[in-house]
Amino acid sequence: MGFYDYTNTKKMIHDKDIIELLCFDTPYEKLLQTFTSDNFLQVDSSMAIPFFAEIRDYRGATEVQAPDKKWLIKPIQGKDIVESGMAMIAYFIDFFTNTLSVPIIVTTIDGVLYKATKLVEKAEQLSGANYTVYPELYEQLLLDIINRWITYDEDRNPNNYLIRYNSKNQNLILAIDFGNCDLLFNEMKIKGLMKQFGWQKTEQTRYLTPLKTELFLKYPMDFYNMRFNAFKKLTREILTELTEKALRFDPDKENNIKLIPTNILRRVKYVSGYFGSKIPTDVDPTSGDRGMGQSFQ
């Protein structure tokens, strides 16, 4: 295999503090239960928060049982409730499929409804890195498009990712901000092109991924199957439970709980089938250039 094994999430992250930050020290079911428990966060008005968050009306919060774990919270109402709920589903899908993403949830604190996301310190935005040159960067983004296509997150620009370095000075790309995902659209919003690998989107935004499409053809289908094999373990039962808990405050939850699992399963089948029809099976990603993902080995 000429690429790194991205299914071994803890090995890739390496550092205990980053593993805890991204919650990979906690099993999926327990994490879902914790993040859907009300009042597990408490407002911390003394907490310093980044300027970009402050001007967007975010406040600081910490976990009641672990005050050293910091979050950014923002009150939500109206359509923000279902949009934030879908973002929470997108995060848990990422977690389930071994994707490095920053937690985002819907929760209540003293009866007030909030969108909450973990505060990531000591990180840089992807836009400041040469992510089209270094394999250890763009390799992670190649797999990331699978998640964004399935969740119909049509505007994934470099500002939607952070780079966090571990103690080995290795680059970890963390996906953030899933507020634009659309799990309710029940038709083909992002279609694969017929003549060559690529896609056509309904939204007039520039990015589904920051990468150029020709990069995707440098990898064999075995590489992408690392992510698709994880997606195939997402059953209707798992998705229904996740949707019920993430949309527990949604006024139209009864209808959406039926719709979202069906949409996700249909998209997983479509996207994996499209990749399988366009991506080569025998290409060697280490030929010519330096082997991709080598900095993790």
C-alpha cells in the first residue's frame, strides 16, 4: 500500500491531548449520550475567546465535569435550530468514519438553547498552508470530500479547516463549521460528471473541496475505500438514533427523522458508486512524487 492507513485514527493523531480534544478517547455511543445531555456545559464569562468568535456573538463555556475543556457557544432559534442539528449530525458522521473534525452540538444551558463547538487552541487556518503541494496535507482533504459530498456541504473553502500540529510536528487537518450542510434535500444536489471525474453543484459557490479534481485520480480506489468502508457501517438504525437526538429540539423533527437517514444512505450508495466508476484500481500514488502521507510513518 503506497499511502498511509487513515483508519488508525489514534495512531495518526498520536498526542493524548489532541485525541481528547477530538473525543477519540470516547466510544461513539457514550459520546452521543454525553453530547445530548442537557447542562453538561456551563457558561464561563471569564473565558478568553478568539476575536472572530466574539464578533459573531459567541461566548465561552466549559464542561461541568471537566472545566479545563473549553467550548464556544451561541444562542439559536428559528431555522438555526434545524441547521445546527444537521451540523451536529455531520460531526458525528465524521467521528463515526474516522474523520478529524471539531465537535459541534446543540445543547441547553439553564433552559437556553445553544449551538456549541469545541475551542481549538494552537491551530492555524488551512488557507495559510501550501496544501496543494504536501501529500500529508492534501491526502487528508482527498478523503474529506467524501464526507462533504454525502452531507451536501457545498462551500468547503480553506477557512473551513484548521491545521493542528502534533508533538512529532505532523500536520493534522481538522474540519470545522458544518453550518452549510444540507441533509434534508432529497434529490441529487451534487452530481458526478459523466465524461471525467468531477461534480456539478446547484449552489453557485466555488468549493466542494479546496483541491483540484486531477489530484483525485492519482490514488487508487483502495485509498478511498478506507473512508467508504467506514460509511458502509452506518446503518439506518444508527442514523435514526443520531438524527432523533441531534434534532430533539427541531419543531419538524418527526418528518426530518424519517427523511435524513434515507437521504444519507442514498448518497453513500451514489457517491461510492461514482468513485468506483471513475477512480483507477491500480495506480501507484508513490510513483514519481514522494509517497503521500509519508510524514505519518
